[in-house]
Amino acid sequence: MAYLPNAIFAVVLVSGVLLFLRNIKKLKRNISLGKDVSIDGSKKERWQNVILIALGQSKMVRRPVSGIMHIIVYIGFIVINIEVLEIVLDGLFGTHRLFSHFGSLYGVLIGTFEVLAALVLFAVIVFWWRRNIQRIARFFNPEMKGWPKHDANFILYFEMVLMTLFLVMNATDMSFQNMASGNVISQFIAPWFSNLPDSSIHFIERAAWWLHIVGILVFLNYLYFSKHLHILLAFPNVYYGSVSPKGQLDNMQTVTDEVKLMLDPSADHYATPANDAVPEKFGASDVQDLNWLQLLNAYSCTECGRCTSECPANQTGKLLSPRKVMMDTRDRLQEVGDNIDANNGTFQPDGKQLLGDYITTEELWACTSCNACVEACPISINPLSIIMDMRRYLVMEQSAAPMELNNMMSNIENNGAPWPYNQMDRLNWSENK
């Protein structure tokens, strides 16, 4: 019976880790549903982006209040979880504060963890206040109703509870308090329990210890269903993010070759070989038509709303919200993944698609392609690329462009210019000069 707690802990730990790995496998499968895409730019440039943007949070601090608070939570959460290693070893081997043998170094580490835990708790409360009391506008767009709103608060409550449990665990650990080293915050909490019997204090310490580690495992597996998946995906998303000039759009090679052939019929090297596969579809109408990087973008979205708050179309009352485009893409991708799981690894047509059922044509044509959303995103997400691929589908597959755009393209085709004037009349403007 002496080893029963260790056995229970091992079962809980292994179950939590296996479930996490199962979710990661499904996540990887869903992202792999996207088409292949070439990644441009040097590795050096990409690693610089990871260091500056993902690790250094350089784009977060453009809005100083939320940026600084986010850095506190980010650093605190990562550093404090170093302490999880000790908890895991203690749980598996039945030890207690295994690393305390390091002496004063241990005190410095735990003291640092406690200060960071208090700062994280403060920052999370500020975030909760901004979201629920101050009610900052970008948190209340139409797409933020229901689950997205609740998810944001659930994460804040999770972090509050985990940080509180850590401090209570230290405050009620009498042997740790007697060390008088590292208890820089918990020493002020310990007196709250001083009137309780030693057995009760020990019970609270054990309860906090168990709830803390179980809470971390629950949090880890909750990430798959939450916008906070960016905790794991922000780094690869920034690494693979475009390093090309933001105004540079990609072209379909087959279309480019056909245009070159029209301009120069003698250049037969532009002709597509007969045995080359013809693209099934121009552009994208569903998530399987997008590339894997766009799907990674969708899963990485933090729902912070900076893209939407910077979008000129949204600011002028248009239906477009770049954040909603990413959320809709993720929701549809998750729906497709669930369909595959329910049908033994094969997608069964469900009569739905991203275009129309999730994202409307009105949203797509409201975009000015200004790249403000791309510039604003703190982790290099590119909503514009999805919008342009869906527009491409509308134009090239359905001839469903707005009348003004169709007129312009007809003029370019017939007159070589976007204006409705014959090429022979092009120089008439100069006759009276």
C-alpha cells in the first residue's frame, strides 16, 4: 500500500501524456490535409524571426500594456513549469522536494518561481479585467460569442488556479517553510493556515500538490480544443511564415505559362506537357484546397483580434473580420478531421464547405488586400492568403466576381486596359494638346 500513491500518479501521468500525444497526432493529420507548399527564404532569416517574434515577443509589445502582461505570463508559465520536473520525480519515486538537496540554489530557483507565479497571477487578473469589466471592443466582435468567449475565460481561470495552487502548496509545506529559503511569497501566505492542525495543513499541501500536477495535465490536453494551441504552434508558425515582401502574391504556374504562351505563341517551352496533371481546382473552396501552412496558421490563431482591429474594411463597417476567417478555417478543418475519425480514416462528403457555409463572398470581396492584418498579427499568420485563394476560386471556377471586377477584366481582355475605350482611340486625349 505504501507504493499505491506512486502507482496512481504514474497512471495519471502516463494517461495524460498519451492523450496529449494522441491529440498531437490528430492535429498533425489535420494540418497534413493541406496541399504542399514551397517555403521561401533562408533558414537564417527564419530563425531570426523565431527569436525576435516568437521568443522575443517583438510584435506583442507594439501595444505596451497587453504586450508586457503577455510577456510576464509567457515567461512565468514556462519558467515555473521547470518545477514540474521535480513534481514528476517526487510522484514517481515517492520523494519529497527531491531537488532541495541543491541547497541555496534550490532556494533561488523556488524563490524565482514564486515571484513569477505572483506576477503571472496579477497579469492574468488584469487580462480578465480588460476582457470582462473594461470590455475592450476587439474582444466582442460577433465571432467572439459563445465558445470563443468562454474559452478565453476558461484559460484565464485555469492559470489563476494553477498559480494559486503552486503558492498554496509551498505555503502549506512545513518542511519547505522551515528551510526559510525560497519562500519569498509563500511566507506571507503560510500564516493563513497557522491555526489549523498539522494534519490539516499536510492534507491541504498534498491536495494542492495533486491538483497542481493534474491541472497541468488537464491544461495540456485542453490546448487541442482551445485557441491557446498557439502556445505550441507559434514557434513553427513563425518559422514557416512568409519572409517575402507583403505585397507579393503567389501565382499559379500553369496560369502564368498560359498567359506567356498567349503573349508569345512561338515560345512553346511554356506549353504544359501533355502528361502533366491538370489542376483539379483553381483556388480554394474548402480546407483541403488550402496548403498546410494556411491550415497551420488557422490552428495557431490566438484570437487576439489585432488583425480585425487594424482591418480598414472592418473599421468602416464591412462584414470582413480577418480573425473570423482564421477561426472559420480552423472550425471547418476540425469538422473535416472529426468526419475522418468517424469514418475510419476516410472523409465522407458532408455537403458543406468553407466557402458559403462558413465564409461568405461578401466577406471575401470586402478585403482591400492591404496586408494590415498580416502586419498586425503577433505570430506571422496570413489571413490574406486564404482570402485570395478563395477569391481565385470564385473568379476562375465560378466566374462569380463582382460586376465592377468583371467589367475591368473584360476591358483588359478586349482593350488591353481596364477602361472601356478602344485601343485605336488610346491617344485621342493628345489631339488638342
